[in-house]
Amino acid sequence: MPETQVFSVNPQSPNTECIQIAADVLHKGGLVAFPTETVYGLGANALDSAAVARIFVAKGRPVSDPIIVHLHDPSQLSLVARDVPDLAHDLVHRFWPGPLTLVLRRSPDISPNVSAGMDTVAVRIPNHAIPLELFRVADLPVAAPSANRFARPSATTAAHVFEDLSGRIDVILDGGAAVIGLESTILDLTRTPPAVLRPGGIALETLRALIPDLEVISKHLRPEDEGIQAPGMLYKHYSPRAELLLFAGSLDLVVPAMQSSARQLVETGRRIGILAPNAEQRYFVGIPAQIFQLGDDLSEISHNLFTGMRELDAAGVDSILVHGFEQSGLGIALWDRLLRAAEGRVIWC
Ligand code: AMP
Ligand code: MG
């Protein structure tokens, strides 16, 4: 078991010495966690299959769940992918660095275990100075899933990474909280028409404007669904330890349903937590619950969601009540994460 070293790194101007230490760890086949604009990533040299194998062990992640390869420059695309279509170059030009992951044909240089044996590879350039500088100094493509134990809420701060992976990885670069707080949008360009496999930081509406025949493949795949396009998309994911109760419908029906459910649970002796936007705190006054304030708008709610799940877990609640948000922009990615954290169960109001 490695002792995990944590370095505090300035996210605007990363400290050269820390970056060099982390780059050396990658070259030696070790594991480095770093912030990105979406969530924290757990990186290994994508050209070293033994290093990549360590990611699966550290996270407790099934080897059937492929990993995204991260680059620092679009010129590295030819190293990781082959037969790159023109559309990919257009999208790279427009969205990289940024929260859009492209699924392309895998180059033989990339370890097959990165892609769970498939002949495709998922790839992106993160929009964050720390990983960009780390990858540039290491001069490697870096395989990096989210830096959390498998099926747990993604890590959006270095403290979350430490909580899940301390003693299992070599280095954590602490660059403060991830800004977006939800993972990248995954777009599969090996399919015709192209298909979104996971909604995320780039809105579906934005992609649809460029790709009118864009498909969105069921985001809520179950393990028993055979031939799945994104094998990592098991049904239960992003979950707090507490049971998550997901309410949906119009707010005038959702609020009374949440209030009465909360009261009933309290009466049966359960400790409850509520994830609620700031403007909705007032609906729960007088109910003995731990309330986590999600923020005012969809970007604040996205930024705070995983932290909220982890904080309510730390407070020892048994059940967490939350409702879905509007189905546009980041609201679609939020719904995907909430639905999977709730294991697909929705309380429609
Ligand atoms: P994360 O662990 O949060 O970075 O999740 C990465 C996700 O990307 C996985 O769970 C997969 O669903 C998806 N993914 C990675 N590589 C591929 C690929 N080659 N084809 C399809 N989906 C992929
Ligand atoms: Mg993940």
C-alpha cells in the first residue's frame, strides 16, 4: 500500500516542483489524482497496462468499465486514436480543452485494458492548468477515471479523494474544488449517427445544433443489458451510502410529497437529509432534518451535488430526499446522476 502524498498546488500557476514529482510517479507506473474542471481524476500512464490495472484495483472498479484517456494537446490524438473523422476535428477545435469526451477507434499503442478490451477509446483534454501542466511535463497520454471508490459520488475536492483513496494511490494534487462538479459529456463518434452515451458538462442542445441527427442512448443501462455501449454505466452509481429518495413532478406537488415523506421517516426513527436549492429551504423549516443547501441555479446545484451527498453521509443520515430539476442544459446531466444514485427508483408526484 503506498503512502499517499498530498500537495497543495496553485490552480492558476502550478508549482513546478510538485508537477515534476507527480510526472515522475506517472512514469514509474504510479497513480496521481488531480483536479479537472469537471471532477477530480485518478491518472495513470495510458501506455502502461500494469499502471492502468492499478487504477481498477485502487478504485475497486470492474475491469469491464473503460477509462477516459486525457491529453494536453490535440496533436496527441493520432497517438491514441485511428481513423479520426472530420467531425471529431471540428468538435476538438470547438470544445477542447473542455468537458466533452469523444469515443473514437483505439490506436494499438493504447493499452487494451484502458478500453476494457474494446476497439474504441474515449478521449478528452481537460480545461484545467494542473492536469495540462502535468501531462505536458510527463509527455504522456493519461488514463483517468473519476477519483472516487467505484459507485461512490465522484470526488469534487481533494478531501473527497483522500476520503476514498488514501493509502491506495501515490499522489493527490490539491487544486481546490472542481468548478463544474459533474463529469464530461461522452459522445460516441464510432456510431452512425453519433450518440451521446452520458450527458455532462456540454449540453445536449449545444451538440444537437452541430449534429442534427444526434442520438442519446439510454443513460440508465442496467448490468443485465447485454451489448451495452458504455459498459461502465451500471445502474447504481454516484451513490451516497444513505438511501436516496428521488422525487419528480411539478414543484407544487413535489414539495408536499417531500414534506410528508420526511415527517413519516422521522416518525419511524430514521435520520433524514434533504438536498434542496436555497430558495426551497423554507419548505422544510420545522422538520428535524439535516438540510444541505445546493445553491441557486443549475450550475451551482451541479457544483454542489456530490459534496452534498458526501456531507449528508458524513452526518450519518439514513435517507436523503431530493427532487429532479428542469430537463435542459446541466439539468439533464443532473437527472442522470440523481436517477442512478437512486438506483432508478423515482417517486412521481
Ligand atoms: P469515469 O469513471 O467517471 O471517468 O467514467 C468514464 C466512463 O466513460 C465509463 O464509465 C464509460 O461509461 C465511459 N467510457 C470510457 N471509455 C469508453 C469507450 N471506449 N466507449 C464507451 N464508453 C466509454
Ligand atoms: Mg466515475
